[in-house]
Amino acid sequence: MKGIFGNRWFLLVILALTWGSSFIMIKKSLLEFSPFEIGSLRVLISGVILSFIGIPVIRKMKKKSLFYVALSGLFGNFLPLYLFPIAQTHISSSLAGVLDSLVPIFVLVLGFIFYGVRTQISQVFGAIIGFFGAATLMFFSESNTEETQIGYALLIVFATICYAIAALIVKDKLGHLTSIELTASMFTMWAVPALVILLSTGFFSSHESTPETWTAFGFVSILAIFGTTIAIVIYYKLIQDTTPIFASSVSYLLPILAIMWGLLDGEKFSPWYIFSGVLILIGVYLIREKKAKPRMVPR
């Protein structure tokens, strides 16, 4: 079993299955809870579960490491967990899944800007093609109809930028922490702000104990335990053991799973998903990890 869980491709597939199903669970949770309640619950539940590891780690951590853990937690966990449900109040789970595949492209772009990671011509073309695919998807799919505003699709794009920033910070500044220590300390730190936001929503007084509420809470709990806690541990382990670009290549599979779940749930399928999704995946393929791995050297 140790050999299996140490295999990066096995972990990548598990991560894809987990995150690829998260978009439909967010959609189901939105039937009863607000985006801020969903985001707060995910962070809070994960923080409580991991606090027995996170608190001791935080106490022993140096101030510099605390800063980078807080920063990576803000961009890699806290902000995206609110951005996705906010966006999915106006866009489908399928569209959210397709746009989420932009993460590797932003890892490449930001890695070049901030760390001087050398890029090949094919990777530059890949980034351009990927951005064109995303732009096409947002302008010609449901995100440009009267019922949907393109601004909400852009929130997903911003979330992918946040993921890319966090991945680069983790790889460059937090390699001395294990993935479980890193994940636990992040969620323990951000659990308190999440609780404050949850209390401000009136969560504990505005919901009755109904089957619908408990069903939605079940979806949020699954998201928190599997889609957040366990998945983030796997993701950071992949980043530390390989490269941010390889870890973020999980985006190859997310659109497929997100669209499949959306179709099963009765979402309208748009031909633009195929055209734009293919462009994005071609872009991701072109910027994939090369044999000669670049060394990140801060400028």
C-alpha cells in the first residue's frame, strides 16, 4: 500500500476524482446554504479536524514560516473556497470545472514572472491557446447570457490564479514541512476568520432542522473532509515531491468529470464546452512538465 500511495500518478487520479466531483456538490449545497456559509463551513470543519496537528505545528513554527503558511493558506484555501460557490450561483458546475483547468497555465506564467522559470516556445503558445480557450468559453457559452454574468466566470479565473500563487509559495518556501503539517497549520490558522464570517451570516439561527438542510450539510461535510482536507494534503504532497506544474496538471481530468456530473444532474450541455475545453487542455498539455525540470530561483 505504501508503494501505491507513494505513486504520483495514483495520487493525481485520486485528486482528480475528488476535485472533479466537488463542483456538483457545491451546486447541491447552494440549494440550502449561501456561498459564504459553504466556504466558512468547509474551512471551519477542516480546521477543527486538523487542529490537533495544526496547533502543535504552529507553536513550533518560526515567524517567517508562519507568514508564508498564512499567505499560502489565504490564496490556496481560504479565498477559493468562497469564490467557487459565489460564482456557481450564476454559472453551472460544468462551466466551473472547465475554467478550473486554467491552474497550470497560471502556474507557468506566474512562475516565469516571479521566479524566472525558463519557458520553451511551446509553453508560451500553450499559455496563449489556453487563455484563448477560456476567453471563448466565457464569451460564447452560458456565462454571456442574460441569466448569467461574465463577472461570475471571472471569479473562477481569479480562483485559479490564487491556486497558482499558493502552489509556487509552497514549492519555494514551505518544502521543510510535510504535506499534513502544512495543510493542518493552514486550516487551523484560517478556521477562526471562517467562524467569524459564519457567525455574521446568521447560520445558526436562520436554518431549521429539515431533511433538505441536513442533506445540504452532508454535501458540505463531504466537501470539507474529502474535497478539502484530504485533497489538499495530497495536492501539497505532489507539489513538494514533484513540481507545481505536475501537481496542477490534475486539471486535465477536472473538466471531464465536472461535465459528466453536470449532465447527470440535468445541466444543459453547450458545444462551446467541447471547443473551449479542448483549447484549454491543449494549452495545459503544451505547458506540461518537461524532462528538464527548471529550478525556481527568486529574482
